[in-house]
Amino acid sequence: MTENALNTQSTQSTQSTQNTQHPQDMTVLVTGATGKTGRRVAEAAEAAGYTVRAASRSGTVRFDWYDPSTWEDALRGADAAYLAYMPDVGAPGAGEAVGALARQAVALGVRRLVLLSARGEDQAEPAERAVRESGAEWTIVRASWFAQNLSEGHLVDGMRAGELVFPAGEVLEPFIDSRDIADVVVAVLRPDSGYAGRVVEISGPRLMSFREAVAEISAASGREIRYVPVSAREYGGALAEFGVPAEETEFLIELFETNLDGRNAHLSDGVREVLGRAPRDFADFAREQAEAGAWKA
């Protein structure tokens, strides 16, 4: 047998071992494990039998995108990683940070990387490209607007006070439940999933405007909540008044002006393709969160 044949046989053997690896044999690093998707990815991965390393800026496993000294300890010994860049995958510097982390992950033996990206967000291309060029077995999951953005985070205080002020006009969006994002991520993590080297676009099951979404939340919660559309510039001015740094404010204005221009007013079938079921409906999300008190005054 020639040396080339031996190398080929060795490569095939390694790939076979990787492709038959089971969840119970894998350690998965989850970045942003206290966030809207990371928390749910960690829960779903644990339920699927993975050993989960839940990392965050203040958790037991410390990980901070802005502090590379925290990366090695979080990555070492992991087989796969879920990457959710904060504050947004298209933010200034995201491509450089994601690329640096991905290369370090590969150097430390982390084979599988799943990057959370956004449908229609041109600003996310540097981060996506960085993962594709890292040498890892990568999958990119591009999601539509999270339903949980309306029940968790900075928009909720206004809604609890009775209104959502937001620069989305009457654009249509297929809101996706973060639990569906988590289920898709966990499914494609497996080495034998068939999704290595692929981009998966996912969305909720129906198109609706932000006004319609707020109306469904209002009905589910039994409270009057108004939707007040404003321009991206007006919204950015309000953010600046609240102390959001100028660079971040300008990025968000650009993001809202582009990503909420109607380009995402279509459905993606990634949830059904990967999971074999329909995505969760916004009405179920609204009812469950209302019962949990998400929008109580």
C-alpha cells in the first residue's frame, strides 16, 4: 500500500469516527448562554444528551467576545461550539472577532462550529465569511426576527408601559420563536447531520407586521399596547439620548434602514427541512409569554 493510500485510509477512518460520534460523547461550548438563543440552545443541547459548557461574561465558564483572554479556557476540550456574537452578528468588529475565535477553536481541536446569523443582513457577511474560511466544519443558521425580542430585552419596558416605539413601519416579518432556533442548532451540530458546509435559513410560519404582532400580544395579555412606528433616525436619536455609544447607534440606524426595508417579507422552510415539523406560531408564543407575565404593567 502506498503512502498516499495509507493517508487516504487514515483520513476516511477519521471522518468515519467523526461522523458516527454521538451527542453523549460530545462537549458543546455555547456562547452567550444567558441570552435569548444561547440559553435555549444550552437547554436543548443538554436535553439531547450533549455535555454543555454554558459560557457567558458572568457565568462559571467565562466568555467575553471583547476579551480574547477568556476564549482559550472556554474552547479547550470542546468538540463543537455555538457562536452568537453580541450585540449583533453584523456589528462593527464582528467579522474580526468571529474569525479570530474560529481559528483558535480549530487550533484547539474544536471541529464543529455553528454560527447564528440573520436573514437579509448584509452586514453579517464578514462574520459568515470568517467562519467559512476558518477550516472548521461549519454551519450558518440565518434566522428571521426573534419573537422573544418582544418579550425579553430593551423593548419590553416600553410595552409594559403600553406601547412599542420601533422603526419597522408596516413591513412584514415572519417572527421566529427562539426555541425553534435552538432546536435547529442542536440538530445541525451532529457531525452526521449532513449540514456541515451549509447555510440554513429559518423563519416562523407566517408573515405579520409589527403592528399585528403587538395586537396579538395585546389580545393575549388583556392589555392595550400600541404600536408607534418612527423613522430609524428618530429611533437612533432616542438611543443616543439613553447613552448608547455613537458607533453602535449609527450601526443600528443602518441596520434598521436596511434589514427592515421589506427584504425579509418571505418565509424560509429551514425549520421543517431540519426538524421535520412546522415552526411554532407567534400566537402560541404570545399566549405563553402573556401567561408568564412578560408584559404585566
